[in-house]
Amino acid sequence: MKESQARRTFSSLMRNANSPFLPNRQLSEERPVRVGFVLQEHFSMMAFTAAVDAIVTANLVSTSPLFSFSTYGIEGLKVRSDLGIDISANDTLSHIALDGDNGLDILMVCGGYRCDLGMYKALNTTLKTAAKYGLVIGGLWNGAIPLAHAALLDGTTCALHPDNHAFMQERFPTVAVSGNAWVAEGQRFTCAGPSSALEMMLELISGLYGKDIVRAIREILSCDKAGETEGNQIIQSQDDPNLPQALRELLQLMNSNIEEPLSIDELATCVNASRRRVERLFQAHLETTPSRYYLELRITQARRLLLQSNESISNIAISCGFLSSTHFSHCFKDYFGSSPSQVRQKHRSQG
């Protein structure tokens, strides 16, 4: 993934990725995307941390920061979460920057089960101003309700926690309430809880920086996701019970043959399928090609070895199925934006 290619305007990035988000604000190529979180009293800590996890992990898997984030209290710097834990916000709404070089690009309102559903004048004013300046605006849990108070959801569809569906439908008849866990419509995006907050943010990241980086984020954040029949066993993508058995077998074969990669035809033969069916499985369920997925798998493994071992780059290249260190370095730089030696050096200097 070449970050120089990824850093364009919001609009071009989103359109190129076929994303439902259609922001109209210009995004500078020289700085990370700035995300602001408004923390309402009794906000959902899980929903907030799920959203933050996505952008922090995006920075982790990138060679340079893709996002920065800040938090804001409505009236004061101390905000109590739904867990009874006081969080120190970075600033208050009265000092939020919405325009200019230091302005935010995305503003999200964090709601929660016990959040007051009434209108806060300061928050209402902030949201209307943010919309005027073209920010992407979202709501977590029942954070859609302040957006509705500010008339930012009129004629659109939103998602919010099921306990608040009746309130939204009665109080804001011009807003359609969706049964989906999250909804993205134009420059507004809303979700109903922690899991959907993560998925919503991953969709946003995909629209901005592509699906490759989202797969890398999922690999880190979903490593302990348990299926209904898996108990506490850690599962990886090849063990995901939601994937077709043939695809799971293909993923397992790929994972087991990193050093000596199998050809696509060999993989197809191993699972008793045609090459065309293998390609369809990957496209339908992983939105990529078998070759691309296999390459990403090997490059990701190589990056782990670079950061976690003292093996030479040439040995790492061989162990991950590359015929030469030159070919490996070319593929690695094309994917991560930096050479293997640069990534290793940066990691060690930060350690």
C-alpha cells in the first residue's frame, strides 16, 4: 500500500473505494486524518474504545500515522463513562477547532445507555458548525440523537441502540431508523454499539486507505474472536465458521505453505475445485484475488519476522517464499511504503 497514493481528498478516496461515505472536505496530504470524539456524560466506554482501537491499529500497521484523535467534554474536562470511570478529555467543545489548518476532519458523538436524550445547546451549535464546514459527522450507540437534534439526519437513515428506536421515531419523524447495526449515508455515519462501532470505523478506513490496511487491522483486532462452537480457542481467518469450507481449506493451505508457496492451480486441485471457483470464493468473501491474498499473507509474515527476530533480510525473504531479496524488497516497499531495512531500523529506534 503506497501512502503517497492513499493521501488524497476525502471525496476522491471514498469514490475510488466505492464507499458509502461521501465527504466533501479537502484532506491534506501532509498530515493524518483528524478525528474528534465528543464524550457525553455516561458514554459507552466499549463503543468509544472500539472506534479508537480501529484508528490506533491503523497507525500501528502503517509506516506513518494515518490518524490522530482528540476527545472533548461538553462542559468540562472530566467526563464519566458508563463504567463509572472518569475520563480526562483533551478539551471542551468551546475550544474545538472545526476549520482551518488545525481543524478536525471527522467528528463523532459518543453516546451510551444512560446518556441524557435532551438537547445540549453547546453540542447542538458545534454539530451545526461542523456540518457547515463539511466535516464527516457520526454517532456511537445513541450518539445519533444529538445529530437529529441538530437536524443533521433529516431525510436520512440512521442506526442507534435498539432501546432508543422508539424515542427517535416519535421525536424525529423525518429520520428513518434502521435495524442494521451501523449505517453510512453521505457524510453521516451512525452505529448501535461497540461491535458495530468497530465495523463502521473499518469501513471508513477502507474508504480512505483501501481494503489492504483493513485486513491488516482485522488480523490484529480479531485474533481472539470466538465462534459459537469454538469456546475460548483463538481462531484465525482460516477457522472462521462463517466462511465456506472450501475457502477455509484454501486459507489453511496458504498458511501452511509460506516458504514454498503453492500455485493457484495447485491450491484448486487440493480442494477439488476449479481455478475459477477459487477466484470466485476469494472475491465473494474476501474481496481480493487468491494471488493478492497469498502475497499479503507472506509479506505480513515477513514484517513480523523483521520486527521480532534478528534474521537477515535475505533469510526472511527465503522463509516467506520470495526467490530473491531484491524481489522481496520491491514487493514489501510496494505494500508498506518503505523498504524492509527502513521498517526494521525505525522499529529499533523506537524501541
